[in-house]
Amino acid sequence: MPRNRLGFSLVETIVVLLLLAVVASVAVPRALKPSPARQVELAALALSRDLALLRMRAIAAKRQVRVRFYTSQDFYTAFMDTTVLRSASITETAGEVNASQLLARGSSAGLPGVQLPRGVEFGTGIATSGPSGYEASGAIVLANGDYVDFDSRGMVMPAGAGGVVYLTHGDYPAAVAAVTITGASAFRTWVLRSGEWTK
């Protein structure tokens, strides 16, 4: 007598589940990886947050703090004046980095600091002009060149000086973000979308 077969055997069910698991293990990580534009935006938000924290650290410690950008290494770090007399003398040593209490996410040439995420780099990408009238003449457009100083009151030095730091993606130059620094020590993150800067 022929036997009616309803449903699937245990072996068939396990094989199908294993195939689904293999496909999911390949597809899910790719689907969850942020786009180059989002990676650049997140890096700019992290930089803006770090600048605000370092400014507050300068105020709390009543000491000068310097944030230096190393464009060739896609790295930045902070130094705090550690002199006894608070003479605003910064020699850019690892001890001064530790005093700044910057949350280090990498290192370069023995200095703890922040390494930009993979693919993100300092640069203007396709931007030909900056947000709020700033120039896009280079990756770092600051009064002091490649660093910004906060005095013991958290104000940008020299007084009233500001600037902008640009980030882009090495593989996707249309992904551009900027962090503006005003003379009053306000930080704003901008993203270039369809040729327009948006907050």
C-alpha cells in the first residue's frame, strides 16, 4: 500500500536551515555596513564631539589644550599644558596627550589619539567651497595651520580665530563632511549633499 507523505523529513529541514544560515552570514554583514557617506558623517560627528569634550577639559583643568591634525596619517590628538605654572607651554609629548584625557582610538608615531575610520580621510573630496562661507582650499583650514588651541576658558586662540576641518572617503570623494569651529568655540557638523551643505 502506497504511503502518503505529508511534510518534510528532519534531514530536509536541517539542510534548508543550514543553507539559509550560510546565505544570511554572507548577506547580513554587507547590509549592515554603513555607506561611505554615512561613515564620513559619523567620523565628523565624532570629531565634533571630541572637540567639545577637549574644550570642556581645558575649562575644567584651567589649562591650554591643543588639538593637532596629522593629515598624512588621517589621525588627530590633543595635548594639554602640564607645566606647574600653567604657562601655556605645549611641547607635544605623550604625557601631554595623557593629561588631555582624549579617548584614544589609535596611535601614530607613539602618540595616542584618534585614527579616522577605515576609508575616511582628511580632505575636501569634490567640495569646491565650504559651509558658511569657509574656504575649501585644503583639508584643514585653521588660523594656526594644522592645529587649534583652546585657552583655559575654552576659547579658541588666537581670539576670534576659527576654521574648518574637512573629511571625505578615499573611495567615494562625493562623501564629504565638515566640522566648523567658530571663534567662540562652537562646533557644527555639516554634510555635503547634492552640492549643498546641510547641518
